[in-house]
Amino acid sequence: IDVDTVWTKADGPYIVPWAVRINSGASLTIESGTVVALPGAPFEILGSLDIGLDGPEQVVFQSILESGIQTPDIDEPSDTGYLSLIVEGGRVGMDGVDIRGQLSLVVSIGSVSIVDGRAHENDFFITDGADVEFKNTALGTTEHIVVSDDSHLSVIGSVIRGGYVQLAGASSALFSSTEILDIGEIGIFDQS
């Protein structure tokens, strides 16, 4: 995506069968109430991605099978929605997002804010001075939370289940009014 683009509820649902790259200076806005069907292709964000910031309806990310959309180009669609966000100096804002499968978040230099969201299975890798915030968000089984290289993670008023947290390289994590269930291990490495 090289220019500002809007996905609307009226024009949806959207099928994303391959990677989406939002270039620097461009934005993708996914409006409240929009449904996006995913087989697992990543969103690479160098510009900005705004999801559900315009209204009260949830934006739903789901599997192609769950959406019921016929997809002749995809031989065997997955029954799991998989949202992969690779943020490289870009910015992501989400409000009221229901990710009905896995959320994989890799943030380098950029920022991500997720408010009033839900994701069922998660992996978070935050590095190179990135800033990530979850507020009032239910995060299901979380395998990894890795925060490194002067990055910051804030988790406020949320729920996280399982996995391990690793802090390294002068990074920080704040967990406030957050319920942490079945956490495997917290490791702090190479802190100054």
C-alpha cells in the first residue's frame, strides 16, 4: 500500500491471502465493524495501521473457513485465523479488535497500542526501542513476551495467560491492574 487506504464494513468482508505491506507515509484504516478473513499472511507496517478507531463495533479477524467465504484461489483454507503484524518503524492503533486465532506481533522501532481487544494465542517480540501498550485486553495463551534493546511494554487492566516474559538490554515492562495466569517464567537478562 503506497497511498492512504480505507477498508469499510460495507465493502467487506476482506480476504487477505498474501502479505500486505504498508509503506512509509501511507496508511491503512480498517473501519469499525469490518470483517477480515486471514490465512496467515503478514501485515508489514512501515507506515500506519488504524483498526476500529472510528466506532463501537469490533473489527473481527477470523479464519477463512469461519467467514464462510468461498475461496477458489486457496486450496485448503486454515480453520485458524492468524494475524501477523511486523512493525518496522511504523505505528499501529487498535480499538475493539477480536482476533479469533493467533496474534503474532514483531515490533522494531515502532509503536503499537491495543485497547479493548481480544486474542486467543499470542507471541510478542518487541525490540529496538519499540513501545507497545495493551489496555483492557484479554490475551489468551501467550507463548512468548520478549522485550529487548531499550523497548517498553505496558499491560494495563488486562488478562494474560501462560508463557514466559523475557526482558533484556535496558528494557522495561509494566503490568498494572492485570491478571497474570499460569505464567511459566520471568527472565531478566543484561539489564543496565
